Amino acid sequence: MTGPGRAGAITSVLVWAVVMAAVVWLSVHLSDGRLIYSIDDPYIHLALAETILDGGWGINPGEAASPSSSVLYAPLLSIFVALGLGESAPLAIGIGAAGLAVWLTNRRLWSETEGGSLFRLAATPLVILCLGAWSLPMMGMEHALHVLTVVAVLGGLVAAAETGRLPLGALIALVAMPLLRFEGVALAGTALVVLTVLGLWRPAVVAGLAIFAALLAYALVMRAHGLPVLPTPVTLKSDIAASVGDAGGLSGFVRGMVEQLKAALDDRRGTLLALGLCAVVGGALRTWRRGGPWRTPEMAMGTAAAAALAAHLLAGAYGWFGRYEVYAVAAALYALIYLYRRDLDAMMRHRRYAQQLALIGVLAVLAFPYARILAFTPTAARNVYEQQHQMHRLATEFLRAPVAVNDLGWVAYRNDHYVLDLWGLGSEEVRQLKAEGRFDAAAIDRLASEKSVAYAMLYEEWFEGLIPPHWCVVAVLGTDKVSAAHPTVEIYAVTKASEEPLRAALAALRPTLPARVRLEERACG
């Protein structure tokens, strides 16, 4: 790396680190001094990690479930939890991954071009935003690691085409990527083909066998526990994944992808990814058109990036606090920096300021959604603290009994009592009932009785017509709506005998609640 390239990359990491520290501090400050993630989902992984350390797989001891959409993340978390990091483990992993992704991407930006320092300084924070590097660590999920593996693999393919060797870090990232997120399968599979075409069949075979062995081991573990091979969040949230087992077969699967593509092109983010795909393909093909060999670094990396973008347009999701499509944005950005590096260099060398301003404008449009997410991150953490964490406190400190929920994370984490997940992520029987169309009020009442559940905390609107008629809403917990799915949680006495203990627990909880939280008691009819 050139001197300016190294200096620019270091500057980028320092900028990222200062802002990241401020985001963490403000999030903790708004949550009354407690580290709280900006969404509730990481606590599902933490709860699963606890069970893994006890030799199981699920949320409740002795009851198998598949609540994590990632093969690798919860086992990885369990290692950090075992080392004593506890609930700070997701933040430690996310910060490490985001910092490395910032380093790799901005190193490419600064080392491949000369001049135009002001342009690169202006571009740097926008690039960081597009990587989700300030918001993903506070989400506490595997997405920061996924972004890191994407840029590491793309950079590794460039190195492999240029030097004939795949760096060890890129090999590790290639194996980890599809194990972190199933969306990584397209990029990983294409990278294996590219490596083989480049004549690097040994790392391709090693990586391919490692991925296959890991996925096979995961599938065997799931089957041994009586669980489906695909994790529950994948089947619940992905129409494409759910269609695999539909009666429509292959034709239904193809129709699902076509519908997904149409929906993507109707979405602003999907349209930008489609434009990015066109730009990546065009940039890669320029090498071939100029008479160069088709095994160029541009073709190697461009092919893999294009496969990732195309796969996301056909089967990927968007939103969910920006975390689902961010890896594809990172792939497009990293690929375009490399593929158009000579154009960028010429633009800066010849001081084409109008072009520089136009490009900064494009980056700003791409970064804007992630800037909004960053702005909401501290208040989103406070939202989780005021809603899901208070539900956890009610369940574990005041009720100390089995409960039913539809928001699984905080209530299940560090809870020694049974948690019945009526959404289905952490309760396999609920998932099966939903899949078979037999999930109704009678089924819910039966499950609550079998699991000795006397209390429930639910988003009432999610269960219209499904709440057993004798369940009584004793209170409503009200908060702001930032990252929480709903601003109010209805708290139920499942049986007549549980009403008075619940009211007593709520009376004890009330004076300990944060000032902004509203707790309104209701009379049972």
C-alpha cells in the first residue's frame, strides 16, 4: 500500500472510531447507563448462546427450536459469552468487524487513486455510512460480520487474479460468509467458480469442502433435534424460502423470484441496487472489450459482485432497520471503487470538480438511508430499554414464572423460566401449527395450559381474533415507537387465579420504570 493510501485508510478508521464511540456513549446514556442494542433480536442470539453452552439448541432447556437465521453467529457468540463478555459480546464482535470493513474499503479507495484529497475526505464518511459501520455494531447482529466477509472476499479475488494466491483472510471470509447469512451463498458459490477458473483449485476445493461440511453438520444437528434444515426466521420472513416446500414446486419458486424482482424494482433501494448491478457488469466487461484476457481481476471480482447483487434482487429482503440489504450495498460500492478506479483517478488528477460533486451527490443518495438509521440508533436503543427490557424485568424480577410473548429477545435472555413464543421463532410447535394452518385461539390456550403459562405480554394487534376470550388485559405498557414493532404491549392474566399476582407484580414494577414509560392498568370484565 502506498503512503497516502495507508494514511487515508488510517484516517478513515480514526473518523469511524470517534463517531462510533459517540454513538455507543449516547446510546448507553439514553438507556440510563446500560448497554442496550438498538433492536431486540440480538438477545435471541444471546439466549440461544446460553442454551448452546448448556448443550442444547433453542431457547428453553430441553426443548429444541431454531430461532437464529445464522448458522455460525450464535455458536460464535457462545465462545465470547464463555469468555465472560456476556451481553457486550455482540458489540465487541460488531465493532471489530465494522472497523476492519472500513479499513479494507477505504484502503481500496485511497490506494487506487492519487490527488483529490478533499474529494476522498468528503467521500470517506459516506462510504462508512454505506457499510453500515456506525449503526450495525449497535444492532448486535451478524450483519457487520457479513459486510466484512463480503469486502474481504471481493478484495481477495482481486489479489488472487493479480498474484495467483488467495490471501488467508479472504479464504476464512469465504468459508464464513454463507455460514453467517444464507444470502452469502450466491457470492461464495460464484467466488469458488472464479477461483477454479483462475487455476486456484486448491483453495477453491478447501473452501468448498469446508462450507459443505459445516452446512451438512448444521443440517444433521437440526434433524437430530427434530427441526427443519432451514432456520425458522428464514422460513417465516422469506417468501422465497417458504416457497421451496410449496406444491408449486420449481415453477412456483421461479414465480416467487419474479414477484420478488418486481417488488425490488418498486423499492428505492432495490432500484439503486439494480443500477449498481448494471454499473458493475459494465465496468467488468470493459476489460474484455479492450482486448484483455477474460481472467482479469476486474472480471474475477466483478463477476462475484454481480452474482451477489443479482441474487439479492431475486430473493433478498429490504429494510428491517437497513440491515438486510447493506451487504449488497457494500458489495456494489467496493466493486465500483475498484472497477472505476482509473476514472476516479483521472477525475481527481485533472480536477474535474463538477464530476466530483456529482459523484459525492450519488454517494450521499446511497448513504442517506443509513444516515437516518444512524441518527435513530441511540433513541432506538432507548426504545428497546423502555419496552423489551422492562418486559424482561417484569418476567424475571417480579413474576418469576413462565410467560408467553411475541417479541422473544430480552424476555428469553437470562430467564430461567419457560418462555412460550407465540410468534414461532423460539417455539417449534407454534411454527408447525402456523405452517399447517392450525394456529388459533384454542391452540394458543392449549399451549399456555401445557406449559403452565399464567401471564402473557403481546402486541394485541398481531393476534386479532386469536387471543383466547378468557384472557384478561390487566395493563398496557406504552413507549415510543422507534425500532420496536409496536408502541404498546398488552399484559395479560391468562387465568383468573393469575390476575391478582400480576397486579401485585405491576404495582411493584411501576415505581422502578423509566420516567418516559407509561403503565396503564385495566379492569377485567
